[in-house]
Amino acid sequence: MTKTVKKLATEIHTLPDVEKLQLVDAILTDLDKPDPAIDRVWAQEARKRWAAYKAGKIETVSYETVMGKHRRP
């Protein structure tokens, strides 16, 4: 960790939780930049999956089945 990061971390510990959350939101917003190359890859993958679905080449899974795997007993 650089001195700047260490200093910021120390200062963050003194902030109220609401301000910490605001800071996290600001950092995540700053990091969440669109990447056209990644967007193109995902668009291509989505088209490929949609075509496979329409052609009956892939098995579908119901919402209930998917969510049932993640629900607590």
C-alpha cells in the first residue's frame, strides 16, 4: 500500500457508515466504465446463445429450478 492509500484508509475509518457507503459508491461509479470491446464480445455471445435457443440446440432451465438452488431450506 502506498502512503496515500494508507492515509486514506486511516481517514476512512473515522467516517460514519453512511459516508463510507457514499465513498464506496463513488469509487465503484468511477471504476464502472463501459468497455466497447467487452460489450461487443457479450453482444456476440448473446446472439449466439439466442440462436442456439431458437434452434432448440440448448436445454433451458426454469426460473424456479434456478432459484431453488439458491433458496435456503
